[in-house]
Amino acid sequence: MSGSPKRLTMAELDLLCRRQAAAGAPMAAYEGPLDRHVADGDRRLLSLEFDDSAAALRLWNFLLSEEDRLHQARAAGKKIVGTMKDLGTVPVMAYSLPGLVAFYPDGAWWTPCVMELSAGLLGLAQSLGVGEAFCPVRAMLGAFVNRAHFPIPDLLTCSVGATCDDFSAVAQRLESLGFPILWWEMPHRRRPDPQEPGVALPGGFEAPESQVALVRSELERVRAALEALAGARLGDAELAAGIREANRVRRLLADLRRLAYTAEPCPMPALEMLIAEMLAIHFCSDRAESVAVLAGLLDEVRRRADLGRGILTAGAPRIFWVNPVADLRAMNLLEDCGGRLCGTEFLFCHALDPIPEDLPPMEALARMALADPMVGPAADRASRIVRDARAFGAEAVVVSRIPGASHCALEGAVIAEIVRAELGLPVVELEVPPVADALLPTLKTRLDALGETVRRRRNP
Ligand code: SF4
């Protein structure tokens, strides 16, 4: 795994993995060839291309071994917390307590893609009354019912209120099937009225003090439930320590994003960056290991940047990507079309911003939770996208629509209008279903055209 970096098929990556193992290279216990996961049904791996570094191999193995890790945690007597919807808040609390492991059942969102629909989760959800009018998060229902994926959590939490209709309906259906949920309220974030005391949130939004106080009191209820589950007290000192650990992950990701999205030529593929960013929300069920995995990726990106090596030639069109793609193959497609990722907003930018360490810890978590781009107006979200796209030097923006997602019907148009008005950049909206094979030629044409537009704008 040296020389100029390139993307490999799974078979090529597995060959390198076997050579690395035979040479006695240090590898984590969960590492091995990815074809093990294809045998378990993860067939989409056969259609993806992967970065050729040892760091990326570790990242993929870490991601793909998560369900095993959760089952091992249960077997070892740990309690499992299923945290739903808040993307980045409750896991910080859960990992501050001994003997708890938290994960997002929402992650089943990607199972139809990774297993190329073979797990039947969408069909199961349909049989439970949650069909194609909902976003792929409905796969979570199937995973709870067939019990073939993650272990059923000992405690389920879900933020409610300023939540998309899709998740709200799916979670309510889940509860009706006999899975009790601790609901906690998230108000729709608004700007303080004139004369109303306001609070600056991480990431730059603002909210009334009263909303922060409400979220803080709701998180106190979550704290009590976590303490009862763990049989241990979660004091402010423990919570502050948990916040510092979460910030280690966030700082690593900030360094990784800064370099991966700015160095020329592009040092790391878009697909690996998407996976790396996802580690922020619940540490892929192992906080310490997520630090090690991200540190390895950052080292690799630094090494490549120092050597001036990349996976594309220098000068590739710089694309800012909004929303995660239901089919991971779409991230490969960006580079197939000659474009490079230069920034992202995958619905959880609040999980990337550092949590304030100079505030009482619950106040800090409440402010961070309210900074979620999805709990406020679409115009707020668009303003954050504008700011980040400008900071990363974007030359175009892709808004990737999620089939069935209630917020995607109009939000893309709002974002596009604001980005065009403020930055004057070209914006395209694409819809990416969980298995996008039939649409790949169309998606490719649109991304090719976007790259061409960027090049023309450079040399009018
Ligand atoms: S509709 Fe959007 S925010 Fe809601 S669960 Fe689906 S992808 Fe997530």
C-alpha cells in the first residue's frame, strides 16, 4: 500500500489485506478481507471502489464489524442503548458511563444499499404499513422485527418534536410493536425575538435561552434513564470527561476534513470521507477505537499531502455535497466524473462541531443538540452550507435527495436558491435510491455536466 494512491476493487483490496497479514503488519483484531462481509450478504461491496491504504482498510473493517461488536458487548454483560434521531447527543452521555454501549438503529438506513435489498427490510416495513412514501429509515423497523442485525437495545431513546415526519412515524410504529421508547422533546429552533435573551450555539446558530433550558431539562430525563440502566451515577465530572473524549473525535475529524477537502491533489476518496464523518455520531460503538481509526486516516492524508499525491490529478472541480447518499456507490461516481469532494453537510454538522468545554456539561450538550441543522428552518441550514462551502472553496454544490424523505421535497430548492444568491455557484439536485444502478448513467451525465460547468467558469 505505497506509491500513488488509487481506488481498488474489493478483490484487489482483499489481496493487499492478505499480503499485509502475511507480512505480519499490525492489524486490529476485527480486521480482515472484506469478502467475509459479502458472504454475510453485504453484496454492495462488490460494486464499490476503495482507497488502497491500510488506514482505509481499517476504517471499512471497523464499520462492517459494528453489529458483531454490539453482540459481543451484550455477551460481555454491557447494556445497549439504542439512540434514535438526535445524531450525536445522547451517545456522548451514554459513553460517559461504564458498561453502556450506544448506537443508532437509524443506521439501518444503509442496510438496503449494503445488502442490495436482499435482507428484505423494506418489504418488512411495507408489511407493517410503512411503505415507499417514507425514506429508507423505514428499514430500521424491519431490523427490529426480524432481529437479524443489531441486538435489541436495553433502552431506546428518541428525540421528538422538531423531527422529520418520516422518523416520527417510523418510531411511533416501532413503539406500537412493543418496543418502549423514552421520548425526549426537541423544540423547533427559532431565533430569539427582539428583547428575548438568546444563546449562541456551537456552529453559529442562535436560540432563545428558554429553548436551551427546555432541552437541558429533557436531557436530564435521559440522564436519569441512563443512570438507572448503568446502575451508576452520571455526575457532571463524568459527563465533562465524556465531552472531552467526544471532542477528541471531533477534533480529529476537523483536521481530517480540513486537509482532505483542501489539499491538492485530492488525498482521500469521497466514499471514505463519508464513512469517516459518520464515526462522529456514535463512534461506531467503540469510542477509543474510533479515535485510533481516525488518527490513522489523518496520518495517511497528511503523508499524501506532504508528498503531493492524490487519487485524482490536481485541479479537479471542487464539489460541496449536501445530504448522505442512500447508495454509497454515488460517492465513487463523483470521482468517476472527475470531481472531488471539498466539503459536506450530511445532516449532522452539529456532531462535527466541538462541544463547549467551558460550560456546565448539560448546558453544553443542550446547546449542541439545538444546533442540529434539521431542527431549525431550512434557511438556517442553507446559511451554514453557504458558510462552509465558501470556507472550503467550493465551485459547485450537489444536493442529494433522499427518496421519500419528507424534508427533501422543498428543502433542496431553498438551499439551491440561497447558495446561488449568496455564492453564485451552480447547484444540482440528484435523487439517489438505495440501489442506484439503473440511474447511474443519468447521475453520471449530470455530474459530468456539473464538472464541465465548473471548468468553463474557470476559463470563460
Ligand atoms: S427523512 Fe431525512 S432526516 Fe428523516 S430519517 Fe429520513 S434521511 Fe433522516
